[in-house]
Amino acid sequence: MSVTIRVLREDWADPSVPLPAYQTAGAAGADLCANLPPDLRETGLVLAPMARAICPTGLRVEIPDGYEMQVRPRSGLATKHGVTLPNTPGTVDSDYRGPLGVPLVNLGAEPFVIRHGDRVAQAVIAPVIRATYEIVDELGDTARGTGGFGSTGVQ
């Protein structure tokens, strides 16, 4: 199944930075690249240990109704450098038309430099099922019951 995501580049964005793209035929996520403003393109965006920043992509997107864009970390950045997303997955709703920024956090011990054009996250397009919520007097029984965190015995 394929869905078309309409993309608009910001006026200041570098058009040589690729649009989100799948790197392999079986990839679930399309890589999102850093498209830094002109004043940061040479030096990059420095992310100190434990610091957070919104990394610009230079894009705005139009996601079809009934879908969302999930923004997820790249496993290589997370395992090699400790750079991940503080809210993962992040959701971009179908009615949002603002700048597409990627919130990043550096959990590593060293500063990390995000370079212009670096792949910084993945975008997964997923269907959205809307629910209704209703108050009831009781809930159905299950084998697990009210067991909370760690209650399944799996370590």
C-alpha cells in the first residue's frame, strides 16, 4: 500500500538536502535529514550531553486524513552516540501544517554535532483508528487482571 505525502520546502531550506527516503526495499521508515538554516550549515548544530534541541528539516508536510507520521530515532545514532528522541515515537497529525522539526536529545557523554544533511530520524506513516470512550460500571476479567508493570513475569 502506498500513500502520498505532499511536501513543501521552507523558503530558507537547502533544496540539495534530500526529501524523506527509504534506504532499502523493506524499510518501514523514510529517513529525515537535517536541513539547517544558513547560519548553522558550516558549524552544524552542537548537542551537548543531556541537551535537547529541535533539528529543522526545512519541510512542511500534508499527511492524508486517517494517517499520522510517526517520527522515530535512528538506531545507529542511538547506539553509537546516545542521540535519540525524547518523545518516541513523536506524532505528526494529519491536520498539522507547521515546520517539521525533530526533537533530539544527547544521552551520550560527549557533545554531538548534527551536520547539515545528516539523517537524524525516521518517518513511519501509519493509519489512525479513532476511538470513543465511555464510562462503564465494570471491566471484563482477564488472566492478568490488575497486575501492573513487571507483573507478567517477563524479565
